[in-house]
Amino acid sequence: MRLLSVGFTLLAVAGWTLDTADGRAEEVPRRASGLWEIAVTVSGQPTANVGRYCIDGAADDLAVTAAGGAPQKDCSQMLARRDADGFSIESVCRLGNSTVTSRGAFKGDPASAYAGELEAKYSPPLYGRREVKSRIEARLLGPCRQ
């Protein structure tokens, strides 16, 4: 259940386009290709879930690979914004009978290392939980091992 809720709350930032102040479209950066270590600490859990994932930067999709969880689907809103030192994300999606509203703020460079907080609210509650708060820390370790 922990991976389901964590995996679902991660948002697809790679491949989204953003509107800049001057109206140009800007793409949110993708992670660099290589072996990534990603630690997700979910509120109420004593330890982080740490995984290592081989990421193809050309096809990166944070929803699929950031915590090894399932991508978000059936979304009515998905928004990503660059900030001075990172990026923020928001979404409203359906999961079963529940509507999931997610918000996150991340600092760092998605091409090498980033960290941030993600909050997901479920209406009606999912698996008895109304809200899940997560801390996500990710860093590139080097090339993928064969």
C-alpha cells in the first residue's frame, strides 16, 4: 500500500510544457540517463523506501520512475512550474472512486539531484487515508550497471 500511494502521488513533470512570462513554451528538464537512487519517506512510516532505478533520460517520465510506482492517469489538471531553484507541481487525478489532489515543491536539478515535499489529499479517503505527505530525495549515482 505504501508504494501504491507514493507511486501514484508522483507527478509527470518530464514532457510537460510550461508557459513563461513572455509566452514562450518551456519544457521541464528531464533527469539525466543513468542509475538513480530515490528515497521516499511517507508520513507515518518510520523509514524511507529507497530504490535504485535505471533511467533513460530521453524517455524519462517522473510519474513512472521517480518511486517505482504507477503513473498518474485520468487527470483533469496537471501543472508544472519552474522556480528559481527547482520546480513545483500540481495535479488533480482520479484513482478508483477517489479524487487525488497533489502538490509538491522540489529544489535542485532534475538532471543530477533534487529533493522536496509532496502532499496528496484523497476525497473520499483512499485505504482509510485522507492525506499522504512524502519527502522525496533523488540523486544520480552514475551509469547504469549491465
